Amino acid sequence: MTDPGAETAPAPAPQGAVTPADAADAARLVAFGLQPRLQPVRDAEYAAAVRRYQEDPPFARLTDAVATGLGLIVLEVSTRAGMAVAADEESVFAVRMGDYARRAAGDSTDRFLHGLAHLAVAALAFPRPEDLADDGYLGRITVNGVDAFVRQACRRLEERAEAAGENTDPQSGAPGLEAAWRVYARRSATGATKDARRLAGSTTGIIAKAVSFLAESGFLQRTGDDEGGAYRTTPRYQLQVRDMAGRAAMSELLELGLVPVSDGSASLAPAPGEDHLPDGAGLPFHG
């Protein structure tokens, strides 16, 4: 007979059941994804977790559930991108553009320009749908090149306004970029300091802040100091831009036709009536 006072050994977990160790491993993989500059190729534990996600469907579902519970959207899990996640609007991990801009700027106009800078970087880094679809594509941008791109967009939108006989800012129902160009065009590109440094509130200063933020977040990698700072895209940024590509403002910016692409390399088109681009435009190139 069994001794009533004897301790009963815990029953083994059914085959396929989730264990605390599995949950810990899934949470660990999500934690890797929240370190955007960490790459599986440089961390053996991270690489092993990615392989398990790819090869073990129950573990993948568990990891997805952990991410969902944290308000995260899994964009991709792969050796090239790692655990790429995006935060939904209610997530504690969400970095809202308003919060970012309030840290970077003091007034609403500057916050608006910071948002426009991020939009322009994305549009110039991936000017074609096939660029976003190609996992091997690397977009390359420079700070001065982004500024030249936006200023050409301003000129194109100014021409539209003049053709339509508009002398004031468009009505609220007009496309967002139509209402934006005057704000950017009025702002100095570099500002002026005694030691020739660009001002933080100048347009190139705002763009530099935007790309530095993207680099710190693992979306861009700095490649040099040419033309105000040169950067290339990462797989994680490509996934993020895919997620935002259908938004109206980005579509409107690309539809201006400022980035003609014929043979896989992108450049800026000179403004009407001009046969060259501004000196120092630092045009981006793509590989």
C-alpha cells in the first residue's frame, strides 16, 4: 500500500506541452529583438534561438504569443534580421514620433519637420517597390542628400500651388505635403555659427538628428562623414519601411517623381529649368 504521508512526484509534462523553460527561452528571444543593434551572426545564443524559432513551430507560436502580450508585432525572424519586432500604438515599447520630437525640439513646427525628415529618409532609401521587396537591397543616403531631396520636393509643390493660383496655405483637405512645403522651404539648411557648425534647428541639423536616432535604433549604419554623414540601411529598417510604405504621405512624396531609377541606382532629378543639382547635394547611391 502507498504511504499516505509520502510525497507524490509531479507528473511529467505531456509531450508537446509548454514548459517554464520554453517560456523563458521565448521571452529571451523577444528580449534579443528589443536590442536592435544586436545581430544573430555576432551572438551564438541569439543565433540558436532564431534557428529554434525557424525549426520548431510550437516554439515559434509561443514566442509570437509572448511578443503579442507585450504589444509587439513580429515582422520577421531570420538570420539576416534577427527577431525584428515593431511596437503597436499601445505598447510600453512604442516610441511615438511626438515623444521623439519633443525630446529633439521645443516647438510644434520643429516636431513637424522631424517627422518630415524621417519620411524623406525612408522614401529616398527605398524609392521603388522592388527595393523593399528585395531582401538583398541596401539603400544608402546622406544628410545633405536628404535635404536636397526635400527641397526639390518643396520646389515641385510650390509649382503646383502657383499653377493652381494658390497664394496661401492650402485648405485642410489638401494633401499633407502640399501644406508642408512652405515650412521646410523657409528654414535655413545649415544655420550659422561662428565655427561653421550646423544649427540643431536647421534642416540638415534636423535630418542629422533623425538619422542618428535611426542608427542608434539599429535601422541605419553610419558609413562615413561625406556630405554631412553617410548611412546605409539595415534589414530591420527595410522591414519597418515595408510596414509604412502604404501610408499616404510617403506615397505622395514618391509620386512627385524626384527619384528616377533606371538601372538600380537612384539619383535626384534637377528642378525644372535647371540642368544641374546644387553643389554638395551628396546624392544617395544604392547597391
